[in-house]
Amino acid sequence: MRMARFCAGVGLLLLTACGTTRSTDTTRAASEMLLVSQAVDHAVTKIDFSPLAGQTVFLDLSAVEKDVVDRGYLVSVIRQQLLAAGAMVQEERFRALYVVEIRSGAMGTDRHSLLIGTPAVSLPSVVPGIPSASIPEIALMKKSDQRGVAKLGVFAYNRITGRALWQSGTVAAESRAHDTWVFGAGPFSRGTIRNRTELAGAPLPTFPLTLFAQPGVEPSPEGPAREQFFPTSTTAAPQLPIPAAILGITGNPILAERQTVH
């Protein structure tokens, strides 16, 4: 009787440890994209674009390499925040009084893993004609942590004079994801990109062990991630002359390039 119970317990444990989780069916995992985009959201939200309120601006992307991961998302979020702050973004450089240049110091993810148990081992073939064998990973506990990082900088200068108007300073933000396996069961997923702890992608009820407790989640950004409505006007946008006092170059022939921004 005792032997039967022992065998049943071992069988149940083996069944628990045989689960397989497919991380992604696309080129990039959804978790990786969420980590990067959330880090960008938090970083851009830290930037105060109010000095550009009411000004015509051109967004200069020359400092952001085309191979930067999620470049399009970064540019869109910054353009959105500029508009939300009251800036008037122009598609053509000569129509703007100020140029806003952005740069990315880092945008990506890091991964750290910890295994308590025996890693997978390949055994060499010692008998000719018999293929080599392998021992699968035997994990009592396994943990994988991912961190998304975004480091940005923005500054603005007068297009005509080249004189600096404002700079944001360097801003950085992080996002995190944690996956844990115990005796092969898992992953128990938690982190800033999840609202609650999940088991293999499904919400997990409150778990009594602190091992799976959801860590403190950084509040949602007040900027790009929040729904917001802006006042609209049915009247045509006024023509905005370039004030000579702002330019500080009264009488300069460069003004002949464009005296009025349409």
C-alpha cells in the first residue's frame, strides 16, 4: 500500500515536471516588446515639454539610428507628448521656429537566469555506431528575470540662430518581468508588465507563498498611456510671424528665407 502511494506520488511529480511552454510564435516575444515599450513610456513621461507650448517645432530624428529597436514607437510617443504639451509639430523643417532633436542612449532588454538543479548534459558516444545521448535539465527551481531599459535625451534650439532653448537632460526608465518554475511547474510570471501573477499565461489566484507575490508595480504613466481629449477649434490656424525679438537678429538677411510660418 505504501509502495503504491509512493509510486503514485512520483508519477504525479513527473507529470508536473514534463510541461513545455512555447515562448513566442513571432520573431520577437511579446514580453520583450512590452518591456521595451513600457520603459519608453515611463522615460518619455518624465520629460516636461511645456517650454515648447505654443511654438512651431520640427522633430529631428537624425540622431536616432534606423536600426534602433522600436524606433517608430519612440518617435510616435515623443510626437504625441509634444502635441499634448501644446507644441505645433511641423512636417517640414523650414515651417518650424524650433528644432527638437532626440537621441537614444539605450533601448533593449537584459536577461538573467538562475537554476537550482542539474543543467542539460550531452554524453559523448563511446561505442561506434551508437549515437550520443543527452540528459535533460532537472530543475528543482528555475528563475528567469528580464529587464527593459530606455535611456533618452531631448533638446530644442532655434532653427534660425542655432541658439539653445531647452534640454531635458538624460532620462532613464526600466520595466521588469520575472518567470519562476518549481519542480518543472510554471512559469509563474509577474512584473511591471503584468497586472497580476500568472501561471503559464493564465491569471493565478492569490498564492500563499511570497515566492510568487507580485512585486510593487510602477504606476501607469500619466502621459502616453492615459486616455486624454484635447480642445479643438473650428477656426483656421492663424499665421505665426517669427518675432525678431525672439530671433535676436533684426535686419539679418537670413530672415528672407521665411518671415512667416504658414
